[in-house]
Amino acid sequence: MHNRPTRQLLVRLRTACLASALVACVWPVMATPPAVDVRQATTPKLEGTQQALLDSALARLAPQRPGVTDMYVLGVAGDSDEDVFRNEVVYLQQLSSQRWDAAGRMVSLINHPQTRTGENAMPLATYESLGYALDTLGKTLDPEEDVLFLYLSSHGLSDNSFYLHTGRNEEDYLAPGDLAQLLDHAKIGNAVIVVSACFAGGFIPALQAPNRMIITAARKDRPSFGCGNTDSATWFGRAFLVEAMNTTNDFNTAYSLTKMTVRRREKEEGERPSEPQFLAGQAITDVLAKWRGSLPVSAAVPYPFVYQPKRAVPIRADKAARQSGTRKGP
């Protein structure tokens, strides 16, 4: 087991704060945040079956190729109650394998009932599993030559933290400073980091560096849209992964296309602009240009998921406090 760096913020199990974040996806953000209840994380520890699953996935990673700019991919689906997050990370594996020459170089951390047990079991997305995966990736790739593509998709809170929910009464939160510490501890070099969540723009100040590109679904004080099991992908995830990244391998261009697509849909739906954000250092820009030049020509990758409305079920008692009607955004 790797030693994790000390977390910058206390782990917070904030039912009331999460409620305001979810409601903010439909109504304007509350001016005064509710009181914070400070407790310990309740997500499962990385041990036993979970440890074995993650070790197995990491052991299958293809080795780094000297002289080649390899792309390694880590996908994180944070909330077990939403299909859209799982869908996007599963699709990312197909997309990166077929269009980014990254076959055998992706690890998925997914919180979803359908991937928790059985033949399709995948490691859970927790603070500990994320740090463990990053540490191994840091030892696998060449930090000067290769690139890590990190895609995080879940709910986001108004304090800019990223929601990790593995099951009933199993919750944690990843703050921007937490992720910066994990990346630094793992000695990850070149990285493209995409955070698809409400208020995700708050990750940019903590993560910015010459060898990093950061793309977020919204600015630090705005919600994004498309969760709540009302579609097969979030609005940002569909615009970025399914549409833009199937027409270009240039992440900068993909961001520009995504921003236009998301804004057009928000206008159609009458939503306040989420204003996706972008920042890239010169070092990562140069490395990505070299990477794109080595990619083979490839066709678009069809999105395999179709939204199927689910039968309404009673809201569980533990969810009632943080859910208000149909949620339109993470």
C-alpha cells in the first residue's frame, strides 16, 4: 500500500451542502451555504476484493514505449446513483483505444451497481483508489515523454469539491487541493485533466502548471447539466467525448467545439450558462502536438448507450435530504 499525502481539507460528509449543490443545478446557487457537518469518509477501504481488482487492472497496463508519446488514461465515475457517469467512463475506454492509440493503457474507477460485482466488476472510485492508481501510473509512464489523460465525471459541490459516492451511506469528497497533492505525490508529469462536474472551474487554480491542460464543465461558481438519469450522457460529456473528440484529436479544438455546443443547448433549454473553462501550459501543448502527429487516421466511435426512462421509485430516506425533484445537472 502506498503512503497517501496528507489531505489538504478535512473529509466532509455534508448532506446539506450536497443538497444545495444538486438543487443549484435547477435553481440559482444559494447565497449563504448551509452549515457543514465534519465527519470521516465512509467509502470502503482499499483492501480485499477491491485491492485485488485494482491491482489486476494496473498489472495489465501496457508498458511505456521509449521514443513514443504514449497516452495513459484514467477514468473516474464518481456517483453510483447516476448512469451517465458510468456510461462516459466506459465509452472513454473505447474512444481512447480506437482513436488515441491507447489500447491497454486505460484504468477505470467506477461507482455503479452494475460494475460492483460479477464479471463486469471494476474498482471503485474512492480517494484511496484514485491515489493508488495515480501512483502506479506515475511509475509506469515516462513523465517527460508520455501523457496522462484523467477524466473525472460526477456531481460537484459549491465549494468546488468532487463527489465520490460508492453506495448507500458511502460518501467522500475530493477537493481541488487533494487532487493536486495526489498528482504531485505520484510524480505525474504531462497531464490533461478533465473535470465534468458542477463548479469544476475551482480545480484550475490548484492544478495549473506548464505541463498540464485543465478542462472543466463549468466555471467555479456555475452548475453544469445533464445528470439525474434523464439522458445517457451529461451535456458536457456528450459534447466533449462523443461529439468533439470524434471529430478532432486536438483537445484545445475539442474544448472550443464543446463550449459552443453546450451553450447552444443551454439556450435551447433556458439554462444559465455553465461556461466551461480551459487552461493549458506551453509544455503540455508541445507534447500533445507531437502525440497528435503520431496518431493513425481513425473513424468515429459510436456511443453505445441509449437513454431508457426508468420506472419511478420512492426516494430513500438517506437521499431525501439532498434531492429535490428531477435534477438537471451534476
